[in-house]
Amino acid sequence: MQVYLFRDQSGSNNLAYSIDITGRNIPRSEPCTEWRFMNVVSYESLFLDREEVIRHLERFGFYAFKR
């Protein structure tokens, strides 16, 4: 399965994975948050705690984190 990586364009270090290519399902952390698509990744190449990320993606459709 493919996952889409997004970055907050507001200049913060916020990143998010989403199963939605548009990223519309990723909530805004602040009013100025604007998610911008960066890359397509596979489940196998996810970094961080892969099991936690996959569980969160399956349950909510996104996983937000700071770099």
C-alpha cells in the first residue's frame, strides 16, 4: 500500500502521512497550517515506529508528527 507524505508549508517541522492523496483528511494543527504533498512512500519505507504509524493510518487515515 502507498502512503503520501505531506509537509506543513507554514515553516514548521510538522509532517504527516496520509492514505488520501489530497491530504484533506489531515487536520490543521494551527490556523495557518497548509499541508503540501511531498512524496509517495510504501509501508516498508516508513520511519519512526512503523507499527504505531500503520495502526494510526488504518484507524484515522493519517499520522502527523514533527521532524
